[in-house]
Amino acid sequence: MAVARSEVVVQGVEAYYHCVSRCVRRAFLCGFDSYTGRSYEHRKGWIQARLKDIADVFGIEVVTYAVMSNHVHAVLRTRPDLVQCWSDEETAARWLALFPVERNDDGRPKAPSLSAIESLAGQPERLAEIRARLGSVSWFMRCLNEYVARMANREDGCKGRFWEGRFKCQVLLDDSALLACMAYVDLNPVRAWVAETPEQSEYTGIYNRIRARASGRDETWLCPLGGENQGDAPGVLPIGRDEYLSLVDWTGREIRAGKRGAIPAHLADILDRIPINQARWFDTVQGYGGLFHQVVGRMEAMMDRARLLGKRWLGGLRAGQAAFSTA
């Protein structure tokens, strides 16, 4: 049963979302296009940098992401608590950094002046609208996709639509849905045979986490996992970074090898702490894109959401029951 976007994405509530944007043109978004012989690999850097920049401005955190040849995945966490804590001046400064009033001769945005910040901060109705936008998944994705489209069109010397349409969005209702979605997104390059292992999967969230661990750093610009609180950002999932990396790395190697080995005991323990059907773990990760629709989670959570929406059924309910039932 179809669910309206406005019913999936709820403003003012902390939640997790899986967003996907696909390129409309035959030409590649990123990577090497064998038809034209042109490489668009550098565009992956654009997208990664833009994600990092806007995550610093919005009250929205990036949990993980994957930049592929013709589409982009982003798993996001909304933080309305942060947005409400910003002062009027900070809110105005963030907005003006995102949409600069003035630019330098080279076209780069100028830092907002104190007078511009104070002027905007003195407009309560406008500021209320801005706060809502800085906590909005739709505005976050708009600021990502519009920026990339303009850059790509300018590089290609053309005009017109770059993305096939509005981004697709799933709400992730619980830890089970979040873990499965994160693993699916982080293993996209492995599943597509672009990389052999997660540590070779550049422009993904798991690659950032692996590099941070290898360099001895505890922090990345991504939302922390369990036990890794970074300032005001509480960790997600009841497992730590090393446990998550081990689970996804092992899963990726098994997928790449095209076999299904027994889940090692220490990894099975991770799945015991999150309601996941261990026997269906590979099917869930590999088939995630076709199994679930706009709402993902355990059957109980999905039924609760259906009742909240005044519906008797939601698409993907049986898949959620099979993937996240440990009975």
C-alpha cells in the first residue's frame, strides 16, 4: 500500500531515513563511462564533500552513505533537539552559510557579515521557517542534489534534469531495520563488484570508519555508533564500531565469494543483541533493495506505524517479519 511522503517523514521527531537519488541521463553520475570514454570519478568527491558540508549546517546527521556510478545512498538521522537549542543568531548564520548573500570575485561565497546575521535573526517568522528547513530531510536532500546537478550540468555544458525525480525515502523504525540498511548501503560497491572488500570501497561510510580506525582516530564526520558519543551526538545501535566493522567486513567477503558460511560465534552474538533472523541475514542484506518499501522494521513496529497512519497494511510487512523475527 502506497504511503505519502508527508506521512513517512515526520517533522520535529528524531528518526532514521534511507534516501536514494538516481541519475536520469544515460551518462554516468560518477565512475568511468565506457560508451563515451570519459571518467566522472572526480564527482564522487563532490558528493562526499557536499554531504559533509551540509551535515555541519543542518540538524541532520549522516549515519552512512554510498556513492555509486548512477545513484547515491544516504542514511540520515534527524536531530530536532539540536535545532531547537540553536540561538537565533546561530540559526541565521547557518542559513546564510548555506545560502550566501554575497560572493567573492571568483564566485566563492563570502562568510556572512555580522549585520546580515543580526538582520535575519531579527525576523522571528522567517527564522521559524528556517529552523524547520534546517531540520528537514527534504531540504537536506535538495541542498545535496541541486548542488551536484548544477556542478554536473556546468561541467557537461548542458541544461535540464540531472536526477530522475525526487529522491526515494524509507523510514527505519528500529535497530533491526537500521543495521540491515546500513550493511546494505555500506556493501553496495561489494555487491556491484566495484570493490572486493569494505576497506577498498571508497566513498562509503564504512570506508571512512575503517580509515579512522586505522589512523587511531575515534571520530569521523559521520554519526557515531554505539559507545562512541561525540559531543552532542549519541551513538546509534547497541553495538560499537569494531563490532559493526567486523560484521559487515565478514558479510562482504562472504557475498563476494558467492558462498554462505556459518556465522562466526562472535558475530552471531552481535545479531543476538539486535532482533535479526540470522539464517536470513545474507538474503536480507543482498535483497534489501527489493524487499522493503517506504517503511522498514520489525513486524510489530510496522503494524504500529500502519495503525498510526490509519492503514491496515504496509508494503514490506512480510519481508520485515521474515528478516527481523528471531522466532
